[in-house]
Amino acid sequence: MRPQSLLLSFLGLYVLGRDIAVYSGSVIEVFARLGVSEEAVRSTLTRMVKRDLLARHRHKRRTYFGLTARSTAVLEDGSRRIWETGAVNRDWDGTWTLVGFSLPASERSLRHDLRSQLTWAGFGPLQSGLWVAAGTKDVVAMLEDLGLDDEVTVLQARALKPTESADIVRKAFDTAQIAERYRAFLDRWDRPDPLSDAVDDLARQLFLFGDWLQVLRRDPLLPAEHLPPDWPAIRAETVFRHLASRYGPTAGGIAAAVLDTLPVRPA
């Protein structure tokens, strides 16, 4: 797992919603528990500042790092995905969001960025230039960031005969690969003493949340009615919630003892 993914998990758990910045030395101490070197932590912090995901705050001779509006939005989205949206789409209303586009070969890089953003947002390629996602998706911000308002068509639709929603799922999404990610998560965490070699529950908590969010982010949340009854996301979510509850109290106590924080204005 990349240091940035772990750092985002840390920020979501211990900084989001608290209007604080964290001393860099505290971050280094926390990540030493994860086996991440001081050099890697400092490099990650610097890179995230450049990407407007962190803001530097200086107090006396120390440097603290707090959230920006951009990282707050990213972390709030992750929190919603973990605690509200979840891993199983049981409330699908039968609608699909369609995104159609046609970009010239000279715009290969832009086309790659659009496809990456669509995948991240839960879309799959139904056919050439046409991507589909279950439910209603807000793609306005994504298109604005890429400057593609005029090159993209966005529609909402329902499947009509002879097309079946099950066929859309089969054609546009690799359900076997999605299921395999959940099974890999279960292999790591569904055991009596997962990550027994980790130094403490704070380390286990950060690995758990980082791992779970990576799995969720790559799941397009397909309608449960069109997935196998033994879909592994159901068991995986149960395991995650159990472990999150198990690690939470001890991890929070360790973090409170380790972290040096500075009050800051809301991002």
C-alpha cells in the first residue's frame, strides 16, 4: 500500500472535521509503526502539498500539516463511501447514467484521463465511446476539471427489451475481478488474529482502512440483484466493520498520546 493511501486514511480518521493540523514529527512517529521510513513520509507530505492536498502551518520552530478544501472533499467522499454507501447496492432504482464521448487520436492523454475518472466514479465501458454506471451519477465536476463539457454527452436511461440490465453488467464490468479483490481482502483480514505482526492497533487500523477504501474505490457498486448470491462484498463489509470497531478504542488512545496538533481555521 502506498504511503499516500495510508496517510489519507490517517487524515480521515484523526484530522477530518477537527480543524487541526498535525506536527510532521507526529506523522513520522505514527508511520514508523507501519514500517514507513521518515524519508518516505517527508516525501509524501511534500508531494501532497504540491498537489493541494495538504497545507503547511508553522508554529514556533515546528511545521504542521492540515487539510485543504480539496483534501477535505476527498476525505469526506471516502467517509461517505465507507459508512453510508457501503459495499452492496441494494437500493438501485433501475436507472443507468450514460456518458458518451469521441475524442481524436491527438487527445490520447485527455482520453486516458477521462477513462480513469470514469472508472474511479463507477463507470464501465459498454461499447466504443459509451460508458455506463448504475444509478444517478454527478459527472459535472469531473468534466469541469478536464474541460470536456462540449465533447461529452451525459444521459440517464433505463434498459428496454431486448436489452437486460444483467447484460449491461456482464458487458461493461469485470465482476470476476471485482469479486477477487474482495476475496483478497478477506484472505488478509478474515482470520482470528489478522496482521498479528503489526506493532499495535493504530497500525492495524490504518492498514485496515487503507486496504478497505482501495477495494471500495475500485468497486462500481453494481445492483445486488444482478450479482451472485454469495457476492464476497457482503462478508468483506461485515469483517471490516467488526475490525474497525475492535481496533478503534485502542487506536484512538494511542493517537491521542502521539499526536501534537495545532488549531487551524477550517479548510
